[in-house]
Amino acid sequence: MAVVAVASGSPDLARQFILAASKLAGGGPFYVVSELPPPAGIWIPHRFERSNSTNLDRIRAELGDQSIRLCCVLLTPDSLFRPMRYMAFRLAPLRTVFFNENLDHFMLRPRSAAAIARHILWRTRNWTNFQFHPGGRIYTLAWRMRHPHGWLRPWLYRVALQNGRTLALRRPARVAFTPGAELPDGVSVVIPSRNGRQLLARALPLVLAQSPDQVIVVDNGSSDGTTDWLAAEFPFVQVDRHDLPLSFSAAANRGIQLAAHSHVCLLNNDMEVQPGFLGALRNAFDVRADLFCATAQIFFPEGQRREETGKAVMPPGLAAGDFPIRCPDPIEGETHTEVLYGSGGCSLYRTAMLRALGGFDESFTPAYVEDLDLGYRGWLAGGATVFVGEARVVHHHRSTTSKYFTPEQIESTVERNYFRFLASSIATPEVFRDLWNRAVIRNNYAAAKHVPPKPPMDALRFAGNIEAKRREIPAVFPDAAILALGSGEFARFPGRATSGRPRIVVASCYAPYPLSHGGAVRMYNLMRRAASHCDQVLVYFADELQTPPPELLALAVEVIVVRRRGTHVYSSRELPDVVQEFRSAAFGAVLSAVVRQYQPAIVQLEFTQLAQYIPDCAPAKTILVEHDITIDLYRQLRDSASGAARWEYDYQLARWEPFERQAWRDASCIVVMSERDRAAAGSESVIISNGVDTERFQPSDDVPEPGRLLFIGSFAHLPNVMAVRFFMDDVWPKLDGRAKLHVIAGAKPDYYLEFYKGRAPVNLAQPGVELAGFVGDVRPAYRRAQVVIAPLLASAGTNIKILEAMAMGKAIVSTPAGVHGLDLTPGRDFVLAQSADEMAAEVRALIGSPGRCREIGEAARATVLHSHDWDRIADLQSNLYERLRAEMA
């Protein structure tokens, strides 16, 4: 009989609870239902996005026919875990053991009456103690009765939230946007300056060295003789003199009205521009026809902390107390990545669009957030803002504002103006409510903790009184798309020069290089050959934003890397888990932006899960490359499993069926790997099989090591882990120590062995077994091996590693699944093994017959030369591109 522990508590407490509950198992079966992997016992994952009944079914499938002796559960007050407590009681209502935070426990039985009474007394005492100390409601109420001013913050907080609900119903009207007439080509530089003569003396020579067409200094109420000094020292500079100081917005707008050229560069007087600054910004407009603003990379003087970088974004998932705007460090080589807005102190704008938008909103006084508001309005009007890494400035931060405002005043101004921005520029009620509530909560939290609390209190007071601005909002971009593009969740990197050839966008779940798995091998080899007749744009997911390898930059005119944020909590009950792992607002927004920018004929989506982005690719044709027919793969996995594993595969298959079949209907074209896959996907699908680089992978004269076996397969792919488990459990013992096994398992093999141990536990810590992670060049491993094994139990698509081994002239022993989809002849191209006994016998026979190994290897090499060379397969893909482009013509 089993003991089940339901870890319904915080991670630290749950760990202690699990260890305590494990002692009740007495060495018998011990299962743990928890959100995260437990320190002991057999893990049954609890999925919060799934219903209670679904989680109960999963638990019962894991337990099978076992009865429950005890079901232990934590009685924490956290409401998040209440459904888990309910499930524990459903599992074994008369055998439930209740633990409190002290790990004291009892059961609902008469003999536990004293323990239950102690628990209730202990819980009551804790509640009372909390309520009468700081943080408790009774204590807070009493404190506020003695200090009436203490009611102000919660009152302001509630008023601000209520005003947000009112404002959400009065969103600005969305209208069509018409840009103004274009001006003569050139750059006008506008520099607002207040008593900044010394700063101008340093900044102007650097600006003039870049040959702008016009330089305007808005003398903003200076008393240091700026106007006369400029007339004497810089007669080329046009001066707009104002006796009284203006806000930054007002001063900038005066300069914008005087601009005589197609582009306006707004520059603070405390910015030192570096060589090539203006040219790099101006070039961005030539690269991107949809630009409104190009903004520079900002550095700080040596020895000062870099407070801003120019890459202004609003990332998702910030803590409640964090201001939403961040300036992360750019990635090496990154440029032209979309950002939320350009800094008003070092950005180049399209003049006609700037004037049509009305310039800066002069209600943003005295400064700050007005550039966010302007950039956001530009996005709404269809004008992108991008970060230009090659345009560099050094910022002597707040050299002017610090003279006239205290840090508290600046902080208060920033928060008030942020509320002003939300009230006037966010058009969608749902997006507005989310951003507004987060801002109110942030300031309420800051006011409770802040010393002194005046800035956040001022912001809350302002948020409660602000009225909706009667502004018409351009209706080109929706708010959700703007925030996705301005999230900082991706980075752009320029690659090879454009050639004017047809444009193809390739989107992938993974980087096509390094060649760490079969999908990467396929993508890289086909992209390498397509680069001679296409301008390719590559978009792919990565766990971290990093500079792409040069091998990819050499193939594509641009490479865009999108961060994939891992999670174990999914938002949908209808979609398969793998689809949700690659569900990203940023990825969809990037694809839409790339299609608008490059206007490609075709977007090629690699792997089934990317079918969710087909709508983002319109109006381009879409090719969905089915590396595996996922329905087929999950059916095989289900049929080879039992118990909880079978239940989980059934659960996922029920979601894959409608998703994948809908994908086949939505995509313009489906590419499959084999005739079997074509039969599943439909007769309209196109077979472009996998291949091998027959020049790179060639037989060697090296004598292989007798008895050395080789398995290659990334452990990130569960069927590979299952294959190794089958071989180690059922075949390896039958070889009687005659062989050595080399396993090349791709990146992070230990992580995936741990991750999949519930479904396919593998013990590779055995004599004669060598485990390697990612290997950049696998050819030496092939040369050393006498026999290559492919003991797969489930497979879809086709196995590229089989083709590589054939090209290397290696004898292969494979199960039917290992050669799935490949038109090979057993006994000639490879040796087929239908069972563990057959595989062991065939491996022993080949080890003892080097001549037979050579004979099979030579036949295998001849087969791949005839049917699976990448050059031939690339021709098939090129023909498909031509056909789809002709259909669009």
C-alpha cells in the first residue's frame, strides 16, 4: 500500500513536509504530488492550469492498482494551494494525515481530538498574534485611529484604482493617420539648452564634425550669455531665443517647427556624440522604410554606472515594485532592434511624421516621459522605433535638470508623467487597466515603504485626479503588438548583404547552428544551399539573447533571436504543452514586423508547434515543415507506455490531434519527410526528405575499434532517452561484456536524464559505457565505431543520424522505428532487429565479422549517394519556393 504526500505549500515548507511524510512510508511506495520535483519519492506533477478532476485522474493513473494507506497534506493558509488540499481529501478521505507548518500532524479520528484541538488553538493564537502586531489588520486599524493621516495612503490608493476604472471606459478615439508632406532630404539637429554654454562648447564641435544640414539651439531662458556666445563662436548655428525657461517638450517643439529637412535629430546639450553617430542613425531609415525614430546607444563617462543604454523596453514579468521601463545592455553586434521609444536626448525622427503627431505633448512638465509618450504615439501611427548600436553617445547625466530640481522632485515628476502617458496614449481598455493597476500598486507599495513617502504619495494623488485627455489616437498598431515589440524579448543582428534576390523568412524553435540535433542539421544544410538564390531572414528561439554564431550570420541578411522564457505553468487547457512552451507574444510580433519590412513571398515555419504563428505571417505564403508528424509520434509513445506515462501521452495526444490537423489546413504548404508522413498529412503535402552532406561524411581508412558501439541522439528528444533505456535494460546485458558503448547525447544530457527519469529512467554509470554531451564534429566518433545502433521504440519523420552513419560507411543495427520513413533495404543497407534478443544477436554477429560490417557500410554509402545528398534535396526545396512564388504572382 502506498503513501501519498500532497505538497500544498511554499517550496521551502513543502520540502520539509515531504521529508517528514516520507518517514510514514516505512520503506513502502511513496508518491509526492507537487508543483516542483521533490527531494524524495516518486514525483506526480501537479499542474495548476489543469482542472482538479484532470489532476486527480493523473494521480490515479500513476498509482494504478495500488491502494492508499495514508494521504498526507499540508494545511497552509495560502489560497493557491486549496485545490490541492481538496484533492488529497478526495483521494483518501478517511486516511488523510493533516500537517501544519510546524509539521505536527493528525487525522480526522476521535483519538486525534486532542491534536485537532491543539492545532485549532495554535492556528487561532497565530492569527491573533499576527493581527495585533505590525502588518495585521487590527493593529493597522488601531494605528490609523491614533494617526488619522494614516488613512490617506489607502484612500488615495483606492481612489486611484477607481479613477483607472473610469478612465478605461473613456479611452481616446482611434482614427486613421495621415503623415504630412516630406521635406527636402537632410538632417536638422535641435539642441534645447538652458544655461548650458559650457556643455555646448563641448558638444557642438562634435556635432558639426558630422556635417549636419542644419543645427538649431533653442536658448531656453539662459542667463549665461548663450545666444551672444553662439553668434560669435558658431555663426552656422541657428539660435531660437526665449527669455523665460520652457519645459523640455515646449523647447523641443520650437526647434522642430524650425527644422527645414526630412529628419530631425533631438540632442541634449549634455550628450557627446561619437564619430559616425548621425550617419548610423540616418542609415537606419534607408534600411527600414517604416521608421519613425532611430535612437542611439548611450554610454556614461568612465567610472560612472551606466544608468541607461538607449535600448528602452518594457519587459514582461517585472516585480510589483519595479518601474516598468528598463534599459538592458545591448548584445554584441545587435542593431536595429525595435524598442518602445527613442530617448529625446539622442534620437533621429522623421520630420513629417513628427509634425503630424503634434510633436511632444507639452503637458509633460517640466520633463521626463514625454519621449515615451511620443514614441508610443509613433508606434500607434505605424512608425517603428529602433535601437542603432553603431550610433554612440556619452551622456553626462542630468547635467541641466539636477541644477533646478531635487531627486525627490524628479522622482515625483517621472511617476506623475507616467500616469499622464497611460491616461492619454494607451488605447485598449484591457491593456490600459493592466498597466494602470500595476502603476498604482507600485506607488502604493512605495508609499508604504518609502522614506520620505512624498513622491509616491504625490503620484497616487495625481492618479486619482487625472482626467482622460481628449486625444485622437492613430489606429495602425494595436497596443498589444507595440508592447510585444517593445518588450526587449528579442534582438536583431545584421548578416550578409542583401542581393535583391527573392526573400524567404525561416522561423525555427531552435538555432540551426551548432549542429546539435537532426533538425539543426537539416535547417543549416538547406539554408546554406538556399543562400545562393535567396535573401534569407532567420528568426529563432533561444533560452538567452546571444550573438548568433558567424555560421548563421553568413547565411542570412538578418538573424533575429527571440528569448524563450521557460515555465512549468501553462495558460491553456486546450493546447499541447510543447505548443505552449513556444507561445510568445514577442515571436508573433517579430514575424509580423519582418513580413512588413521585407515583404517576403514565403515564411517557412520549422516544427509543428510554430504553426500557431501562421496568422502572423500574412500575407506571405507559409510552409510548415513537419520534421515529425507529431500525432504519429505521440501515438507511438502512448502505445509503448503504460500507467501514468500512457495517461499523459493520451492527454497530450487529445490536444495535438486538433492542433496539428488545423495547422495542415491553415498553412499554404506542408513539407513532410517520407511517404508515410505524407499519407498522414494528406496528398497535398510535399515530400522533401532528410539528407546528408556526403562530402563531409565519408568513409575512412581508419580501422574501427573492435566491439565499439555508437549511439547519437539528443536527450532533449524523449524517444532518444527511451531508446537508450531499452538498449541498456534489455540488450546490453545480453552482450556479455563484449562491447563498449559510446553515447553522444547533445547539450545538457544530465539535465534531460533527470527531467525524463519519471518516464524513462536510464543508468549509464556502468563499465564500458562512455557518455558525451554536445560534440561539434561527430566524424571521429563514427570512425572509431565498429557498429552504429539505433534502438528507437518510437519515431516520426526520418533519422538524420542514420543517414550520416550510412554516408560514413558504417554498419547499422536498428529497430523499425530507427529507420522510420527511410526507403532502405534490410540486410543490405542496415541490419534490422525486431526485438532485444535480435538486436543483441545481430550486434554480436557484426562485432565478430569485420568483413560483413564493411559490406553493409559500402551498400549504405551507395544508397545515400543516390537518394539522400543535400544538394539534390535542396533542389526540391528550391522548386517548391518557385512554385509558391508563382502562385502569388
